[in-house]
Amino acid sequence: MWFYFVLLVTIHSTNGQKATQQTLDSLRGPIEALLNADNQNIAGFVRVAFHDSVGAGGLDGCIDYSDPDNAGIKAYTDQLNTLYESVKGTITRADLYAYASIIALERGAENDNVNNDEFDISRFQVGRVDCSEDGNENDVHEELPTANFGNLNDVVAYFRDMYDFDQRETIALMGAHTLGRARTENSGYEGPWINGNGPNILDNEYYRELVGPPWFHKSLPTPNRFQWQKNPTPATGNGPETRNDANQRNILLNCDSALAFDFNIDNNGDLITQCVMCGRRNAARRGETCCARNAGYAISDIYARNNAAWLTDFTNVFYKMINTKATDLSDPTDEPPTEAQTTTTTTTQPPATTTQSPITEAPIRPPSGRGGGRARGRGRGRGRKRSHSNSLMRSINSVQHLLDEIKRSIKKRTIKN
């Protein structure tokens, strides 16, 4: 009679299991497949990491879905949670959320065909602890930042209290807004921060927009929602109601503008004293008043002129954010699973058929919208062949490692018998 040995992975508490390098390597392919299937996941996975990192527990694998500030985020955590269920016991949900954000940022930098700068993923560490088994937040008092910070000091104060960031670190992290967009159904604000394919590219375009062209304050159809746009709709009046262009190419929120300019807003975010962000020209037109530059303008201007300088600072501060409040982080090891984590059993049934992951490689979706100045010459370009080749080699090594473990388990069982 033939005997078949089936490797059974014992499911342990995720808080007691640190992911190995082999686990991370095996997850890279499925995460990249999700990014390929929908390029909005680049910004979405980064947003998950930020929203999860807010609060006393830091990045703990839990989201309060009842909080209106987390509206829309479930579309991204649902995908990651499905992936998590397939590897549960080998990595915490918190580490998976963090790792997905790192792979997303790497992809965003690779999408930049103008600069030759890369996001460093080699610094990723494991050991974050989940706040609950099901991923639901047990701390309902987490306070996400408001879009209506009206001055730089308030923005810095929030990030100092939450992550111990200084002014430069705060401004550097806000550059994450170069990815993604605001949606009316989620926040009442509408539009991408960067035009064309920009929401999928990790670079310093956010700062070039912030300090370069003029911006005008705009009222939105959603009550008590105001944001900045470049070109006001022509009209005889001068109030924000005349600048309600629903088809603008890109936006800034009050919290973005406050990084470089001072202005006075009321509790709803409307300007008390009208002014225009005059940008580098720093000269008003049409009789309008320029908003005063603040201390953050000089830092933002440095980032606008030097992508490498910004990406270096951003990388440092992003790792600081996802590592905040984690007390047992370490580099992933190459050590094989222990005997306590793997067991072998004997069965007379035929060998189990290998089941493929439900996440499959999907074709890359072409950039949406008009390319504009931002998207010129940019696409999948530099780094993708290298990244996919490295990913394939890591997957092969991971499979070989698993086969070696099965052979050792079979040998031990044979000797015992």
C-alpha cells in the first residue's frame, strides 16, 4: 500500500509568529497581482497603512470601519484580508498591511520614468502585533487628521503627537498625496492631487504643484467642503461660488496648502480673508491678494526641485510611521519553520491537488484620463523586468525551500517507522 505524506501547517496565534523572508517572498507575487489588476491599489494600500497606523496601537492590523474618515478603505482591506486568510499563521495582519504598502510604494517609484530613484524595500521589518483576530478596531477613539488644517503649526502638531515627527518629516510624509485622489462619496472632496497618470506615480510632483502655479479657493457641491483649484471658472464675482468647476484636473486640500502658505479659515474650512496661493511668481493678478508664504515653503521648494532628496526623506519617515509603537520588530529571517509549526500525518488518500491562489496575474490597466504634462513619457518602464525577474526567483526559492522541508519531514517519519 502506498502511503502519502501531507504537510500540515499548524495555525498559531498570529501574534506569536513572525513572518520569515520566505513568507514575504511568497506574498510579493499576489500583492503585485493586485496592483496589476487595479492600479488604484497603489494609493489604496498606502492609505491602509497610514490609517491603520493612527492611534495608540500603531499599525496593528485593525480598522474602525464605522469611522467616516475611513470611508472607502474597506475596498482595499477586503483584498488584503482575503490574501491574509490564505497565509494566516505565517504573518500577522498588521505586517501584511505594512508589507503591501511597501510593495505599492516600490511600484509607484518604478512607474516614474523620468527620475531614476527607487523606494528602498530592504528596510522592512516584521513583528507588528494585531489588535484583534478579525481585524476590527477595538480602539474607537482614534483621531485621523482633518483636511481643514489652516496653518503649518497645526499640521505639524498632529504628526508630532501621533508619530513624533518634526516639521521636515511632516512635510515629507504629506508627499504621499502624490498618489491617489479624493472622492465625493468618501470625503466630500473631489479630484486627484496630480493630473493624468500622476496618482499612480511616486515622485515629487506634489511639491511642484504646491509651490509652482497659482491656486484659488473653491466651494464644493457638498456642504461645508472647500478645496483649492488652479483655474477659477470665469465669472463677474470674486467669491468661491464662482470657482465651482466640477471638472478640474487636480486639487489641493487646506491641509496641503498649509504646508507652504498661511491663510485664515473658519470651522468649515472656508477662507475668512480671501487670498490666492500665488506660487513661485508670488505676485497677485486680477487685484487679488497673495497668501503669505510660511516656513514650510522653503522645504517644499527643495523637494519640488530635487526628487531624490524628497524620496530619501519620505522613505525614512514612512518607515518611522509604520514602525511607530511596535516594540518587537526585527529583520525577517531565513530560518525554516520549527517542528512545532509543522507536523506530518499518514493517509491512504491520493495526494491532494495543489490549489492555486485565487489571486491571479491580471493585465496592466492603461492609465486613465488625459496624460497632461505630468504623464508625458511615463508608464510601466524602468525596473519592471528587473522586479518581475527578482520576484520569480524569490518564488522559485520559496518553493524549493518548502520541498526541502517536506523531504526532511518524510525522512524523519520513515526513520521513526
